[in-house]
Amino acid sequence: MASRIAARLLLRRPTAALSFLQSCRHARHFSTQLLEGVPRFSKPTRARYFLPNASPYQLWSRSFASENGDLIEAVVPFMGESVTDGTLANFLKKPGDRVEADEAIAQIETDKVTIDVSSPEAGVIEKFIASEGDTVTPGTKIAVISKSAAPSETHVSPSEETSQKETPPPPPPEKPKVEEKSSKVESVKPKASKLSSPSEPQLPPKERERRVAMPRLRKRIANRLKDSQNTFAMLTTFNEVDMTNLMKLRSDYKDEFVEKHGVKLGLMSCFVKAAVSALQNQPIVNAVIDGDDIIYRDYIDISVAVGTSKGLVVPVIRDTEGMNFADIEKGINKLAKKATEGALSIDEMAGGTFTISNGGVYGSLISTPIINPPQSAILGMHSIVQRPVVVDGSILARPMMYLALTYDHRLIDGREAVLFLRRIKDVVEDPRRMLLDI
């Protein structure tokens, strides 16, 4: 009831809404920036969120306390506009543990990212309401926390305590006769196995297999890749690039680059810049089919594939057409670190107009990458290998890399795909072209 009254007041009289919430004993926390246009107050709360067009449970960023003011509940937070539910992957604490305000007590695994459920205030975990493996939605209660209880040194859950009490005494040892009988039965087994058909396959025992639930992220990856194969008319074209000049450029200026920008000059930033140049020369590769229409983008957001222990993620570097090498390197390093730590947000992986995947870091010589929907093309980089090539009539050993472009043939013709790869080859083999834009 209080939340409905406060919501009406927020739309008309924000100051009155704040006074009303302060008069409610059960309202423990509230935000001072709930709706667009509402002014900030001089004493902000510890957590403030702005969610346009949010539902009531999204507006309140903190849990409400019980009537005695001691028990509070930790709930699943808002997980993003495109995420409606998740799986309670694991608890980071156990009942009886002391937790501080905003300390993570559980992790929710969604289709895209892993989200922490934090304690709204400091206290001791009384009990868990949900269980690991449950499907939860924003607002689902996870745990009950007491602000006044003392932490327990050794805690035994009710299920464990019951199992300890109800554990029956061990059975008496079997009689020798039974053991002798069983040994005789076992000795007959090898003879019986000889009677089986020699053509019958001998499968390994089930004890040597493990069955685990597929993580949500892996399910999402599997579904998206299969949908990509079913939707796009995928075709892959290849080319090779001589890395001699680019590697010399890195070697000549790597120390000065680090000293000025604080990051190393890597190959990925060079290929991002090359891809930007190629996308500007062939804008159809940056476009996408939408029903019966073609959408051309006047911006270039590059998705960079990053492999993690939980699966492949593709964070996005936005507006790369206006970035220099240092900006791109900093963006890549930041996103790669967050991907490794599992701290990527949904917004950091949303969108993207073109993807670059570098299988060469794992030693891949050549591959055919799969398009990242709803994009129309993906560039695959591979390992650099010394190979004999003909240079000015002479056979020389050069550091060579295979490039692969998989594209949607419904939208992109072979001519545009070949010219796209050719542009990347020209720019990488002669990096001066990027400076002169030729």
C-alpha cells in the first residue's frame, strides 16, 4: 500500500513522497532518484538506481524490514531489460555466517552474465529460502538476515542435523558363509561373459562417466550458434596476410607506446582499426537484414570474442570509428579483464555490428567462424606461422596469418566479401595506409 501511495506522489510531488516514505516505519531504504526528472536530495542513500519504465519491484533497490526491525530479506536484483529469469548457481555463504552490507551471498547465472545477490545490510544469515538450481526472477527472496544475531562458529543445517539423528546403527558383519557364497557367485561371472555374442559392443561402465547440468551460458551459446546456422546463408572466404611490417611497427614503438599510453600495443587493436577501414569501404558488411528491409549503420561497434572458463562471451567496443590505437587497447584490456572475472554487464555485451574472433591465441591455423546473430559477418584471425612465400621473385620465410570472413550470403555478395578481406590485407601489410587513409 505504501509503495502505491509513494509512486503516485513521485509523479506529482517528489518532496512529499520522500516525507511520506520517511514516516513509514517499515520502509528501511529508498532511492532519491527513482524517476527521470525528480531532483536529487542533499543526503543521498547508499544505493541509487534509475530504471526508466521500471516495474514497482525494480524501483525499490533495497529490501523492507520486518515489523520488529531485526530481520531483513535478500532478494534477486533487477537483471536487465532482456533477462527475465536466472538460475541460482551457488551460495557464497552459509547460514550462521556474518555478512556486511552489499557483500555477495549468492550468484545468479543468466543467459548472458553472472549476477551477485548482495546482503542489503550487515548481519547474520538466519536461513536460505531458495535452493541451488532454482529458477529465480527479480524480486525472489533468497535469504533471511538478522541484524542482531551473533555469528555461529560451527553451523549444522536442519537437514544435516536430522540426518545425523536418524542415521541407523551400522549393520552387523555378514557371516562367513555368506561371503563364501558371494565369492562363488562372482567367480561364475567371467564364464558367463564368454557366452555373450562376440559382436556385442563392450561399453565402459557407468561409474566412469559424470553427468552434470549444462550451464545457462552454454545453453545460450548452443542455441544462438544453431539459430545462426539455421537462419543465415553462411559462406566463408579466406585470404592470407604478411605480418612482417606490422610486427616491425610494434617492435619499433612498443616501449614508447607503453610509456605514453600505459598499455601495450597488441595485434587486436591493429585488426580492429583495419576492420573499421574495411567496413567503411564496404558498408554492406556492417548492415543487417530486418524482415524485408536492410538496415545500414553509420556507426561501427566491434564485438571482440573472449574465451572464458564458462564459455565464449563477446563484449562490445563502441564507436570504434572515432578511436585511436590506445583507446582500442584500453577498451579491449578492460573488457577482457572483466570477462575473465565474470564481471561483464549485460549492456557491455549488447549490440555490436561486427565481430572479430582471434583463434590464433590458442594455436588455430585456420577455421570457419560462425556469425554472431544478428550481425551479418565475422572475421576470424589465426596463428602467425613462418611460411615460405615469394617476395619480389625470391622465396623468403615470412610470418603469415590466414584470415577468414564468414558472411551472410543473403545480404553480402562474394565481391564485397573479397574486397573486404583484401582491404584488411592491404592495411595490415602496410600500416601507413591507416595513417594516410588510402
